Amino acid sequence: MIPRKRRPADGLVAATVVLLAAGLGVSLVVAVSFGTTRLPVGQVYTVLRYELAHRLLGQPIPEAWAPGTAVHDVVWLIRLPRLVLAAAVGSSLSLCGVAMQAIVKNPLADPYILGVSSGAGLGVTLAVLLGVGTALGGNYVGLMAFAGALAISFAVVVLANVGGRANSVKLLLAGSALSAVCGAGSQFLLYIHSADRAATEILRWTMGSLAAADWPVNGVMLTVAAGGTAFFLTQSRTLNLMLLGDETAVTLGTDLYRYRLVYLTVSALLVGFSVYAAGAIGFVGLVVPHVVRLLFGTDHRRLVPLCALSGALFLLWADVLCRTILPGNEIPVGILTAMLGAPVFLYLMVRRRYGFGGGEA
């Protein structure tokens, strides 16, 4: 087990939260300037100032910066929506990673690795190709993604506990197996379906992309992300108890079984809508909590807000890198996060004695 490091003072953690929040706001302005065509930050700020003043205060937008002009449309309709979506999705996936790692007492837990993203992807495939769930209303694709994520979340836990208590190997095997089943189901439906447009949509979800971001979808995703963050901020004590184990929690008067079901449901909601909005983006829920935990310890009073903000910043700038690393081309953000996250996953696999809440890695 790794020797415990001295925990940063609460004041330092609070200052870090403030700096991350301020950095997120600044990043949303600065990152808009990056792209195929570079825009001065001053122009970006001017467009945002006029647009927000118009929407919040009803002030008119000068003709030079009005909708229909090149700078306005690039800033407000193309780049800013995808950056806002990146922040919401990155925050949601990071929170899911924190919750799942506490539930199973294992730093290897992640929505992508445990197959939850694949379950959400299968739900999206069924909705797009076969129209399953249309009776649920206009947002049925997102609801089907949530249903798929929820089903796989519970299935992984059930399979991992067959024949004895779940451990890291059984969780990984169960997640890999169910992920393969969901992936095969999605590919089979895609193979027998002839609609090119639907195939393109499914391919985008498979690789993970923020290119289809728009303000209506962002509104839903921001609501889900904010609700998930607010919920887990109130659950730090129970999440900490999960690291101590069920026996200790019972002696303290808390039955963790019901909380696990609730946390899995909330995590499935976050993952489902993230997949619906941006596709399967892997390893964010693994990398961000791992780094934050190394720097600030395992206390979830610190982990939850720090991971929410760090995840938002991580995916925001990952999207910028995807749009600029190859001039004239855009790399799907899911490919980049996999390239960054896979080495971290292998590192955690090799480092068997991780010292995470007393659980094995």
C-alpha cells in the first residue's frame, strides 16, 4: 500500500475549486478562438457580450456582430456549443467514474471500461435504427441511451457477484463481456440496416464526437450534469463509507445496498445522456478521478467538486486539441481520450497494490 500523503488543507482545496471554476469560464472564451480559422480573443469576447446582453437584457446586437455574420455564427453557433457540451459531458463522465470507483472500491471502474457506455450505445442504436422508444416523446433517443446504460450497470454488478464477492478481475471480465455483446448487437443492427444517414450517426456515436452540438441538446445535457453534480455533492459521507466497506458502514448505521442502486441509476442517467449527446467517449471517468485522487486524497467532499470541474476542463481542451492537431482535419474526441486513458488504465492494472480505500486494484 502506498504511504498516505499529507492531505492538502481545506483552504487550498477551496482555492483550487475557485481557480478551476474561473479557469473553466476563461477557457470557454479563449478556446473558441482556436480552430481552422483563428479568431482574436477580443472578437470572441465581443460576440459573447452582445449575444448575452441581447438574450438576458433584450439589448439589440450591432449589425456588424449580428446573426448571419461570419464571426458571430462561428462563435455562437459552431464553436461555443461544442465547448459547452464538452464541459458538460466531461463533468458528467468524471462524476460517474468517482461514483463507480466508490461503489466497487476499485480505481479501475469507469463507464467505458465496465461496458456502461456500450449499453447506452446499444440503446441509441435501437432508437435510431428501429425507432424503439418513440412513445417516450421527442427526447426518446436520450431516454433509450439511459435505459441501456442502466441495464448494463446492474448487469455488470450482478455478473461480477456470481460465485462470490466481486473483485477487480471479475468486474473487468463482466464489463468486457457485456460490452462485447452490446457492441456486437449494435454492429449487427447497423449491418442489416441500409440507411446511410443512420449509419453515419451510429458511427459518430461509436467514435465519440462533439461536432453535432447545438444549444437545445446542450440545454438538456447541462441540466443533467448540474443535477448529477448537485446530487453527488450531498453524498460525500456515504461515498466515503463505501470505501470502508459494508461491515463498517452497518456499524455506523448505514446500509449501503440501497445507496448503490441509487448511485448506479444516477450514473446511468449521466452516461446515457452523455452518449446521446456526444457518443462513447472513454477513459475520462478513469483518468480525471485518478489524477485528482493522487493530488488531493480520497475524501469525496474534495473529489466530487474537483473532479466535476477538472473533467469539464479536460474534455474541453481535448476537443480543442482534436480540432487543431491535424490542420484541416478533426480527430474524434473519443479516439484522443482513449489514446490518453489506455496507458493510465494499464498502469493501474500493473500496480496491483494501489491502496485505494483498502480495496484491491
